[in-house]
Amino acid sequence: MDTEMLTFFVDEVKQIRNSMSLSISSLISTKLEDNSKFEEVGQMIDRVYGTAATLGLTEISEYTKAIKDVSYMASASENTSGKKKVVKFLIKYIELSDLICASIFDNKELIKINHQLNIEKSRANLLNQREFYSINKKSCAIE
């Protein structure tokens, strides 16, 4: 894969990671009452998802899609328990994004990370089914 494109991807992930950290902090400080922050985070993750899919990074794109979906669903929900779980997933995403950036240029390391991403993707999908089964929102509202 093109090293320049991977470098661009890593830079984008790092930039978004920093912005997400601020949004997650804001979510926590407002006791999860500002649902727009979940949508904001979903939009950020959607950028990573799109770039990963374009680059053919299947596991990364599938994982980020699952996190994006759960973020958008939380933005349309009043389920406090579910939203707390989503925040944990978002914090886990921050941790995994660091690992993704550190391993993206080493196929053996990336394979290890991909396994973990697949597990987290399954957990996020399960969270969607259990906590947000009545929510259909999987993208941001266009006004």
C-alpha cells in the first residue's frame, strides 16, 4: 500500500483522536445529557471509516463503522445505561486508534490489531442490539 496514503491516514486518525478526546470529556462533564456530542463523535469516526474503507483497510473500516453506528444511536436515545456503555467504547476507540497508528506500517502488528478490532466490532454490534434496538439512526441528520 502507498506509504504516503497511510501517512495521511495516520495523521487524520491522530487529529480526530484529539478532537474526540475533547468531545468525550464534554460528554462526561455534562453527565451524558448533550446528545449532540454523541453525533459529533459519530461524524468524526465517520471520517476515519471513510478513509479506511477507501484504503482497503477492511477490519479498521468495519470496526469504525460499528463505533459510528453506536454513537449515532446513542445520540437519539435517552437510555443512560446504554450511553454510558457507548462512552466506554469511545474511550476504547481512543486507545485502539493509538495502536492502529503505531502498527499501520507493519503487517504482522496490523494483523494482531485487526483481531482485536473484530472483537470490539462484535461487541459494539451487540451493544446496538441490546441497548438501542428501537433506534434506527445510523447517520447524522442533515438539516
